[in-house]
Amino acid sequence: KDLVLASFETADRSDLGTEMGTWSSNSLDSSQGTTMEIIPMYYGVPGKKAADNHVVKITYDVATTGAALNGFFIMLNNLDLTPYKNMSMMIKGDEDNGFTTKFKITLTNSRGQRSSYVLKGITGDWQLVSIPMQGFRASGTMRDMGNMLEMDITFDDMTVDNKKGILYIDEIKLSTD
């Protein structure tokens, strides 16, 4: 069974009813940061009319002189991710404004343990990407996928290959198969 985390059809809330937003590791450094905007965009989603589909537009900038780290979050409210085998999303980069082909997805549990997965291969075309949850279990110190607090899409100057850009994301979901 699939669990949709964010379809971006419910304004500024996730499909879990939780908060979504952006963050920066250094709020005093205005030369870096992330913004999000829910916008209408149709790309051939089966069963949806064009006017009914929204995506999140994430504009990021880690082109600063010092270390830069920022991103987009979805609060998970102690969600148990143990039964899920994959996380998937639709994603594309903005060819006019540039984009990174790789970034981190980080999960944080209620004990403050974090685990990240570097998603690679982003292109200027819509594609469905699937991330094995085992990839999170294999990295970092986290072994317990129960009581998850937050999922982050993280842009940092050491991981991204384009320090400023725009990504479009839709239909972030978890699946048991």
C-alpha cells in the first residue's frame, strides 16, 4: 500500500496534514537559502486534469563564500517508516535557470538520529525516481525507522553540482513493494 507524503494539492500542508517549508543552516547569510512555491503544472499525470495538478517549485542557492546548507522539509510527526520498502517522487530540473543533478534526502527520527541518501541523475525532463529505504538504513547511525520526525531535501555546497537552481517535485510517496 502506498502512503502519499506530499502531492502538493493541499496548499502548504503535506498529505499527512503536517507542516512543509524551507530552512537554512545560517539565517544570517542572506546570500544563500531555499524558497518554495506551490504552482500549477501539468506533465501528463494519469487521472488528473491539467488544472488539478500542482507541484512544488524549489529554488535553492548555496553559492556563498562559506559553507552553505539549506533545503525543504516535510514534518512526519513520528511516522513509522518500518513497513515501507521505497520512497518515490516525480522530479525535474529547470533547464532555463539551471539545477543540480544530485542532492541529499535526509530522514531524522525522534532520537535525533539522521540518515541521508544522495539522489543522483536529475535531468530537465520529468522522471519517476525510486529510492530504496534500505539506502537510508545503510548510511549514518540510524537503524530505527520508527518514530520519524522529518524528511529533508538538502542542498549543500559539497554535494550539489550546480550551486544555484530550481527543481520541480511532485507526488512524494512511500510504498510497501
